Amino acid sequence: MPGRFWEMQLLREGAEPEIFRLIPSPGPQNLADFEGRFYSDELDASWTLTVRDGRLTVQILHDPPVAFTPIKKDGFLGDNGIVLRFERESGSVKRLIVQAGRVTNLMFERR
């Protein structure tokens, strides 16, 4: 059922119960909303986000692009473990917030 969480408990003799939860899909997202160039004052660097092969990708300098999977509305998890969270104003994506290990809340503004 949409919007509901399902839970399963695995019970084994002599062991603590293991709990598994099915989390609903974030639903369809228009990946084109997230395409563009984002600039960080803190890093004095730009990241370019594009859609390739149906996935959001980030190009940082001359490194190979990193692909991201939606994990929640306006939130993505990269193949490299980086988490992207987007902020909107009046429905348009304006900011990108990056979580990468010990680096948290690194802000990029859309340019």
C-alpha cells in the first residue's frame, strides 16, 4: 500500500530478533529538475549535474561522472556513498546540500 511501511521480523532460537522494513519508493521524479550547474562558495568550485542513461549524474572537474539513485523526494544516494539533498523555492530547485562522510551540509547554489 502506498505510504505504508511493511515490517518482517526474523526470529531464531537463541538470537535477538532481526527486523527488516520495506520502505516505499520515493515515487517518480523529473530528473531534469536537478540538471544544471551548482556553485559552492566554500569550495570555490562548480558541479555539473546531468541525466545520463536515466540516472542523475554529477561531474566534478575531470573525474568520471558519478551516478545517483533517488532515495526520497529531492534526495539521492551516489554510487560512491555521497548523499545529495535539493532545496526548492517556488517549486524550482535552487540549492544542493551534500553529505559525504565527515563533510556535512556543504551547500551549492544553482547558477
